[in-house]
Amino acid sequence: MRSAIGVLITTALALPVAALAASPAPHKASAAASSGAGVYNYPLITPQGTIDPLTTADVSAMTIVGLSSAQLVDENTSGTLIPQLASSWKVSSNGLQWTFDLRAGAKFDNGKPVTPADVVWTFDQVVAPKSESPALSSFKNILKSVAAGAGNSVVFKLAKKYSDFPYLLTGANTWILPSGTTVSAWIKNPVGAGQFELEKYTPGQGVTYKKNPYYWDASAVKLSGIDVKFYSSTQSELLAFQGGQVDEINGVAPQQVGSTAHRVDVAGWEKFDALVFNVTKAPLDNVKVRQAIAWALNRKQIVSAAYEGQAVSANDYPTFPDYGVQPKGIAQRSQNLSKVKQLLSGVSTPVTFTITTYTGEQTLAQAIQQQLDATGDFKVSIDALSEGAYYAGSNSTTPWLNAPVTITDWADRLPSQLESLLYAKGAAWNASHYANSQLDSLTSQYEGTTNTATRQKLANQIAEIEYTDVPVIIPAFDKLTLILSTKVKGSFTDGQDFNGGFDFRGISVS
């Protein structure tokens, strides 16, 4: 997932210097890791959605796909781009064309080479007019076309300058698939170019993988396989970890594992959980009500109650602490009940609404509910659905995009990418139904420039609008703390999620 607390992500500021990215030496395993191999026992909450590489939004389903798949590039835990199926890339002088050279010898787990045609086909499916891929939102109005280039290269032509474009290729649902794959039936015939080959999927029970001998850096993959086991809840995963049935647990504080032998591998920033208001529906169409909710929250208590202290307070704009351009001049929000009263003057109280979310977010929802109800100015109820039910349906019917108030988790991504997904007018994932042409324009300007001073000024303006209009409350940035069995050797230097490539290189189980 994420790591390197305090390490700044350079993003586009580094891209002109590294416009041509050199292929690194094969990943170096630690001495401790190189001595072992073994099978890694990996816990997952039972997936609720269809396991389709292009359309899945369920975290467990994405993990199942990601363990046997690969992208053109990955992002490591300090925010640096790492060549994966692409060995290098460069941008044209006008900023509208990115050329990626595919890695020589890259193959799928069936032994067939990864070709430019496979990359073109994959992205054609993502951005097709009737695409249902969540990744479409990342590329909409940015990616104009994809075509095979000279030799073993692929050319992405953009509709506008987007200086952080390579980071979009690390997003969910951007795994490279063989041309012509029947994606809806992928789980029946799974083919990928990742570190592991999916051997067997048993609904309701788990998935088994074996090491992929065709992976381009196979010598650095020390594990002989991964055995994924499904569980109904984090609590059942914890019990399995305490019983020695799985080799890791995340989503819990280290003290929760009790006396079970373990070690902690801090993998940095994982996500934020967004409290999203549908600004077209009363009473959340009133900006003063939204601001009052933001000032009513005690964020330090939320960090303690909902995140077991494994988070830091956020300020209602989506800039993770590891990003290189941090907004300046915006006061950190903390609980201010006098300001709440002032903002709600003339508003009928208590302001009543329901938070719709899924069971994994219930602790945060309850913390927010308790704090708001305690002011006497709000009356909050919670509708906690299963994760499958929360994300079920089309964009026009699914609860997570249409309920008046929701809580949804968002992975550590570029601020402008999150802005394009969360705030942009008409964006497929804009659950707030918020629209601000000035914000959209500023975001477009931000991604079109590499000038340091200009980017800082634009970042300040963007954050100020989000902070003031508050269609989304971001109370905290959540750190990922992996709790590992002492049998596990090595560290997850590149994360355990889609943009980190589900990278197990250098990991072994003694």
C-alpha cells in the first residue's frame, strides 16, 4: 500500500528530468529474504463483486486479479514511479504524447509475449464509449487515443497536457490483458503478467497461486506461491492470524494481536475515508450546513476511535502527506462548536440525515454520529450495508454514488486525480454531484504545468475551494500498518495494492 512517512512525492516536478525513465536493475531481495521461499498465507474478506479485471471495484476482487497481473508502471511507497511491463517512457515537447517502451522479454503467465497490441486492446476497452470500467473516470477528457508505436512501443495521445499522466497507469483496472480476453469470464481462464499465476479459485473459500516463471523479474520472487483464504470480517482475519493460519493482518492496531508473535511493517499512507454530501439534496445543499458539520468534528478523537491512532488529521482536501506540493495558508480545522452555532443560525435544528456506508466503515460512521449528535444540532442515523450491496447497481442507482450522505474509502492517489474523480462536474464517481467550473479549470491548469511556483499557487487555490465548499469531508489520512508473522522475512517496499503492483519480491516465509 503506502509508506515513507514524510517522504515527499516528486510527481510532475521530476518528470521533465526523468522524461526518459531507465529500466532499473532487477529488484534486490534482502539477505534475510533470499534464504527462504515458502507459501504465503494471505487473508481477504470474501469478495462480493464479479472478478472482472476491467470493471471490478471490490477491494478483494481487485487483489485477486492484481496478484496475477501487471501494469505498465507501478508506484512505490514513496510515490516514485517504478518501471514494470514498460521499461522506459518519455513525453513529447508539446506535452500531448507519451511513448512507453515495453520491456524486452515481458510475458504473460501462459508464456506468450506482452505486445503493443495487448496494451492498445486493454486501454481501448477501458475508454470504450460503453465502458463500465472504474478506470474510465481517470482517463476521461485526458486520453485521446492509444496506438502501437515504433518497435516495441505504445503511444498515448492526450487531449490536453497532463504532466502526471504516467501515474494514471498505476490506477485500478489498468492491468494489461491479452488482446481479445473475455473479461467477464476471466476468472475461469485467468491470464496475467504478474508475479504469480492463478491456479484455482474456489468461491467462498479462497484462491491458490503459484510463482509465475515467466515474470520478467522472476528471480526476485522468492515465494513458491500464495494461498489466499477468505474471511467474513476483519475480526475473523484477526483470529486466523492469532491462530497461525495466515501470515499477515492489516486494518487493526498492533496492540489488537495481543501476545501473538508478530512484527510490524509500516507501509505508509493507505487511504482516506470520505464523508460525502450530495449537494443537490436538502439539507446538504446548504453550504453552511456542510461547513458546520466540518467544524463539529473532533478529528483527533476520530483518529483515536476509528483508526486506533494509525492516522493523522486531514483538512478536507485530498492531498496526502507524501505529496510534494502541499497547500499552504489554510487553517487546520478542529472542533469549534461556537462556529457551528454561528453557521447554523437561521437553520432549523437538529439537522437530520442518514449516513449510508458499508460495514467496514461502520466504526468511523459511529464516531461521526456520536460527535454530531452530542452537539445537539444534528441527529444522525446510519445505514450500514454489506460491501457488495453498497457498490451494487449502475452509477445511477448504486448507493455509494446516490445516497444523500455516504462514507467511501479512497486509496492514496494524486490530488488532481482524486479531484477529477471526486469533484469534477459529471465525473462518474462524483457522489457529491458537486460542480464548480473554476475548480475544474484550476485542476486542468495544475496538470498542464511543471512550473514549481505556479503549481504551488494553483494547489493553494484548489484546496481553498474544496475547504470552503466542503462537498467532501476528509477527517484523516490512514496509515497502513502491516502486522506480519515472524515467519515472514523481508519488507513490502512497493506496497500491497493495485498501484504498488501487489509486489512480493524479496518476501519469503521461513
